Amino acid sequence: MKYYSTRGFDKNESFTDIILEGLAPDGGLYMPKTYPNIINKLNLWQDLTYNELAFEVLQLFCDDIPTQDLKDICDRTYTANTYKYTRSNEAAHEITPLTILEHSNKTLCLLALSNGPTLAFKDMAMQFLGNLFDYVLDKKQQKLNILGATSGDTGSAAEYAMRNKDNIKVFMLSPHNKMSPFQQAQMFSLMDKNIFNIAIEGFFDNCQDIVKAVSNDREFKTINQIGTVNSINWARIVAQIVYYVKGYLNAIKQLNLKIGDKVSFSVPSGNFGNICAGHIAKQMGLPIDKLIACTNENDVLDITFKTGKYIARSEKQTEQTSSPSMDISKASNFERFVFDYNKQNTAKTKQQFEEFSKTNYIDFSINQDYIENFDKFGFVSSKSTHAHRLDIIRDVYKRYNIIIDPHTADGVKGAREYMNDNIPMIVLETAQASKFESVIQSALGFIPQRHSDFMEIENKAKNLTVLDNDLDKVKGFIQKYV
């Protein structure tokens, strides 16, 4: 399997060539030159455990890693001990258990993705990435300084995956005081010597812009051995494809359907990485009907899919909401979908996104068939508000005795808008409710129970540095500690 950039850079690079880089040298995102087709493999995969399925899917993209080595990485990553924070009715060995919420005229399911060490779906890919980086760096006898940006869960997932690894240092940017207290505490309470938290005075998009600027500074990036774990890293995307396949196979088994029957996925969406993995799974032949991009008040993607106009917002226009991990107005992985939308035309994609970097605007509605073209890929969208989230958290608790977090509530709202009599709807859970206590208390009148491992986490000592939204200051900080 060879990879090239959405903007045309092409040196026939392999998987291990690209995973330490993040952005391609031309500023584009790496994509495989072909999508493997899995439709004829699904019957063979029905009874595989999660780690076995991960190996089968990942080896299609990571064919330059010896078979046994990749199998060992998957077996070491996807264990019941790592993904142990399950609900009382869930089995930890399933890793991503599927719960059927409704099964009458319409079928609604919840795919649990937040049973890992940071209680968020980001652990599903990040734990794999941590073990993969460790393996590759050891083979190449290299060191890596990871620069990332987080709006909530990516940062802690990355830090927990990379902590205490000798060949890796993590520099994680986050918007100062824009995450939940639990999210901040998860990151800032880590005292490992290879972890550096940088709180930026601004919003997530400011953090993301700094990461992109550093990635585009080839000299600085090379001298300081900079890599990334944000969802622009292809390894993150490919690891997330696995749980779409597992969710589909679980639905087929639990609902007594047959391989080939379609399901839909409702996905809380911020940086477009989670749903991008679903898009790629669909291109690989996974029988997906709809992919619902669920947004909050920062509804850039909802506007895009409904009007054809992709318009990024400024910092001042980006709202701080009760589903903060989705407070994003520039969806980095959207370029991967646009690349496929453009029929893999690298020149057109390059022109659009180079212009976008100046204008923050792409107009797909120039083509009168834009809605039909979006629909061809299965994409539809939804928008939620704070009031919607509170109502849905209450309703889900009342109906099913399950407490969901506010981002998952955005996903449930989108799911209900597009449910079909004949096609099961699977909501991807984003995080556990205990990470957002104030929202849950507003909705239900009580604070959700925490696992004992996370008691008093907000009271722990904090490891962070606050910096202005200034690229040079961030570069200076990195150079001081690499």
C-alpha cells in the first residue's frame, strides 16, 4: 500500500514512512492510493475479537510492518485491562460493546467507544498509535517530539498513550480554560517527564493553526523532529475504521441481520476525523447507508452539507458550548473527504484549500448537483443546541437508564432526525458522562458516579504552561525542551 498527498505530493511512500510526519510536505493530508475492498471478508470476520479484527483491517494499510509484529501491537493494544471502564451491563472483553436502545419499527443502537483510560473515543486509536510509534521509532532508532492540539479529549488520550515512552516527548496545545474541569485535570495532572502541556490564550482553532504552521515549517520540523498525533495523522484514521467494522458486525449479529444489510452511523463531529474514518469504511465496501455529521452551535459542517458553502469561522465567531470538544470551525480532515468528492483530483483539491487558507471559504454549490453528490457518499448533517443536549440527556436516561455525555447527545439528536424504518441507526459514543459533570447535573439534577480511579482528579497538582497565541513563543518553548 502506497500513499500520496491530497495536494499531489507523491513519492510512493509506505505506511511507516508517513505516520511520523502528519502533514505532507505540500501541506496536504496523506491518503492511500487505493481503498481495499472488504465486503467479501465480512463473513470471515464475524466472530473475531476486537484485537483480531484490528489486525485484519490494519494489515490492509500497514503492509510494510511484518505480520507478526503488527499482530503483537494489536494484541498489546486492545485488551480488557486497557478498556476496563465499562458500564455495569457491558463486558470489558468486547472493547466496543453495542447496546440496542430501541428495536421496534425503528432501531437505535449505541456503540460504546469510551471505555479506555481517558474515557473518550480517542483512546481507540491513540493507544494503538502509542504502541505503533514506540515500535517504529525503535526500529528506525529515532526520537520524536509530538506537537498536538486538543479541544478536549485528544490531548489526554495522546498523553496517556505516550507517557513514559523513552523515544517520545509530547507538547500538547489546548485552549486555556475552554475545556471541562475533568478534561483539563486529566491532562494537567500528568507529571511524566516527557509530557508538556501548553495552554494557549484563545480557542482550539488557534491551537490547530499553530500545529499546522509548525508542520509547514519544514526546517523547524526536521531539526526538532516534530510529529503529530492529531487526526490529520493517517494512523489515527485507519485505527478508527476498525470500530465501524466492529460496530457493523455486532449489529448484524445482535439484530439477526445478514451481511450486506445496511446500517447508518450518527457521529458527533468536530475535526471530521471520526466521521472521516466512517467515510473511508464506506468506500471500502462496508454497507453504510448514511453518515450523519452531528454539530453543536458551531455548525460549519451542518451548513456545508445543507448549503454547499464551507465557511470557516473566526475566533470571535466560535462559540464556547456545553459540548466543547466540538467547538471547532475548521475541520482539518474535511480535506480528505473533499479529495474523494473531487474524484481524487489533487490539482483541484490543492487549489481549493490553498484558496481556503486565504479566504476561509469553499463553495461546492457552484455545482448544482452538490446535494446529490454529498448524498452519494452518504453524508447528511444535524445541529444541536445546549437546550437540545439537556433534553436528550434527560430523555435517554428516562427511557434507557443510561447517562450519556453532551457530545453523544448531539449524536442522538442527529440519529433521531434520520432514522429509517428498515435501516438500524448506530450512535457513536464520544465520551463518558463523568467528564462533563456540570452539564449532567443541569440535565438530571445529580452528578454522575465516577470510577474510583478518577476521584479528586481536579485537586491534583497541575503541570502546564500558559502562553499567548503566538507561534514564535510556542516554537521557543519546544526548542527549550527537545
